[in-house]
Amino acid sequence: MMKALIEFHFYLALITLMPTWYQRDCIEEERLSKHAHYRRQSEHYQAKRKLVRALWTGTGALMLIFPTPPLMVGGLLFSTCLSFAILDESK
């Protein structure tokens, strides 16, 4: 009973604090640009995410093969910068 009461009040707080687009379950195709996550649904963005995942997998493997601190820090900084550049929204 107490758990249900806490969940209910948490849900009410969530509805009050979150924007209206977050409460919708499905993304409408005709109003795609109105949704905050519309770009995540495109095939182009999914391909970019696969490329970034491969980049991070390669960086992790490199860090496991050569576990020296300068290489780890350099690889992490380079991978982070490159990931942001790949996933950037600009054309």
C-alpha cells in the first residue's frame, strides 16, 4: 500500500515537472520536428551512432592492449572529441 502511494505521488510529480512532448508515447510522423528526439529516429543518426560505438570499442581495445596512462588519457580525449564531432547536428 505504501509503495503504491509513493509511486502515485512520484508519477504526479513527474507529470508536473516534465514537458508535454515527454508524456507522449509515440512519435507522430507528420509532426516529427516538434518532438525533441526526432533526429534519433533517423537512419542517418543510427549510422553515426554505430560508427561512434565502433570508435569507442576500438579505443577500449587499444587501452587494454597498451595500458599506459598517457595513451589512455590521450585516447579518451581524442575519442570524446571525435564522437562529439561525428554526432554533431550540423550538416
